[in-house]
Amino acid sequence: MSGDVRSYLTEQYLQLGPVFQVRAFQHTFTVLAGPEANLFLMREGKTHLRSLESWTEFNSEWGATRSVVSMDGQEHFRLRRILKDGYSRSYIEKRLGAAVAIAEREIASWPLDVPLPGLYMLQRIITDQLGVLAANTSPRAYLDDLIVFIETLLLTTVTRQRPGLLLHAPRVRRARKRIAALYEQVMAAHDAGSHEGREPDLIDDILELHKTDPQFMPETDLMISVLGPYIAGLDTSASTSAFTLYALLKHPDLLPPVQAEADMLFAGGMPTAAGLRKLDFTHRVVLETLRMYPIAPAMIRTVANSFEFAGYTIPAGTQVIVATTVPHYLPEYFPNPERFDIDRYLPGRAEHRQPGAYAPFGLGPHRCLGSGFAEVQIAVTLATIMHQVELVLDPPDYELQINPAPMPRPDKTFKFKVIRRR
């Protein structure tokens, strides 16, 4: 459980079936796994499962009692409705120019023939895009602080893979202060009168909710919501972008068609939403990356109301792990699951369309709110990279190593070199 969570849970599912128990991180969990669990989550998750307990300590470290990831029921649905525009596919599609400009600036700073840390290079692009587009504030000066604080917070309060004492380490305390300064900068950028000359963004929506219903969105809960875009990007879009880039460089036969689509996207100048929808080959590469390297392999929940599952009674109060990505590696759903095969997503096969088989963004009421935004962001960022430069793995025979904590992502050994500017 402290290593490859997805592989471990898949092995246990194959041996034990769709429900079993594990002891991990000083807790006993009941695991619901396989397509059976995914279908249950979609049908009955909102009735029987809640997320509050898993995120209580995380919220508390921000001075908050609630956040969108910890709320359930009608309150959760209400807040999602408020936030959905700022995290939507259409929101980023209207701002592709800004997203491309950020990616181009970062790519231009990459030196030739020098090993570059893959994940960190993508984190620089992705978090800046999210900050500028969703919060009108670049986090570039605070990126290292965000990485230190958010990863430590997840490790100690959510996944509990590390002791809580780490939160008191000097570098974590310094990072916390820096993030508080970033919050003040975002708030200053949204003072009264700051709307002039720009369209309202996600932060404006949050602050409007606070103004009109301060009981529902109190000041104590503002920081975690306002900094939500920065929190969201580090271990989600950035990690998936890095995994996708590795897959492309590891399978060089995929590079020419992806580069051709990227060049076509930029052929008329600035990319458009219509142009992005034509990136069929690129889209299938991303889909297969999400299957093979899911960044959220499971969900931790608490049983709110007892239920029957696979012949067992799961009582209220039980801590459960819903292993949503176990089906990603079941050969009856994805033949030769260890093979990177983008043809799985062609209309004739559409393996990801099988009920309960594909869940890279989670399932149920808490399915990733920004999945549409992320899909566009990953596609346009990769297309910009492929259009601007040619890359190779460093070393050329590198095999991916995954850091599983707090969420699966390429570890620091994943590096690439720019060998030519196009």
C-alpha cells in the first residue's frame, strides 16, 4: 500500500474478489474494487458514502472547516454549481491564447542539450496557467513553496503516509507563510474595482458567494477555496502531462503523428477550440496515459449509511477504499493491459466505454470537477511543446520510476533534453 497502490489493489481483487480488508497506515480499511465497485459508486455513492472525515485535518490546516472536496449532499452540489464555470472546458477554451503564451515562455527558457526535470518543468507550466486563468495571479514565485506545503499536507493529513510532525519542519513552516502571502496577493488582485478591463474569473465567483451568503462561504473557508486552482494542478494535470510526455518519448513511433497534429493546430496562428477537437491521435495518447498511469488510483471514504455489497454488509462508520482504477489493468476489459495501445479508443473498440471500466477522474458525486479543463490544458500544453521543440529522454533507455506518495507521479529521475528547436 505504500508503494504501487493500484497494482497492489488489483492483485488483491484478483485473489479475493470485489470486497476485502487491508491494514495500512495504522488503519483498517474495507476495500471495494473492480467494475462492481465503480458501478455501485455511480449508482449509490451519494447515499452511502461521504468524504468529510478524510479531509477534516487537511481543511483544518488551512483554518477551514469545509471545502469542496470534503462536502457532501446538497451543500456539495451547490458549491460545485458555483465553481463549475471556472473549472470548465469552455472556460479554458476561451483563454487558449493565455495558456499557450505561458507554455511558450517556459519552453523558450529550456536550454539545449541539458537534462531537465520532467515533472517540475510541467508543474511550472500547468500551475502558472491555472493561476493566471482562474485566479488572475501567477504563482511562479511561489511554486516551490506550493510543492513543499501541499505535498506535506497530503502526506500527513489525507494519505497519512508520513507523521504529522513533518508539518512543523522549518521548510514547511516557511512554505506555509509564503502561501499565505500568495493568498493575500490573489485577494488584492480581486479587490473592489479590479473587474475593470477583465472578465470575471473563478475567484470572483467565490468572493461573490462569500458576499451574498457568508454563512455558506465564511471568511474562514476562503483561503482553501481561493487557492484551490494551485492545489489542484500540482498532482493532477502536471503529473498527467509529465506521464504523457514520458509515454511519447518512450514510444517514438507516436511522436510524428502527434507533432503533425500540433503543427496543424498552430498552422493558422493561435490554436482554437475547434482545432483542439481535431487532435484525435493526441487525445488517444492522453486517454491511454490516464489508463496506465492514473494519478488518483483510489478514493478514501467513510460509510454514512450501511449497505450490502458483494454479499457482505458494510456497516456505517467503516472506512473504505474504493479502488476505482483496478479495472484499468483487467484483461477482460483492456486486453494486454501492460501494453501502451492508443487504438483501444477507436470507435470499433472503445474499451473505455464499458460500464465501470474506466475511471481516471474518479466517479460519483466527487468526480473531478475540473476534468474538462484538465483535458484541454493537457492537450494544448503538449501540442505547444511538440510544436516548439524536439525532445529525447535522458538517458535514452530510461525506464519510468513512479513516486507513489502522496499521489502517483513521475519521480525525479524522469528527465528529458531539448535537442532542437523547431
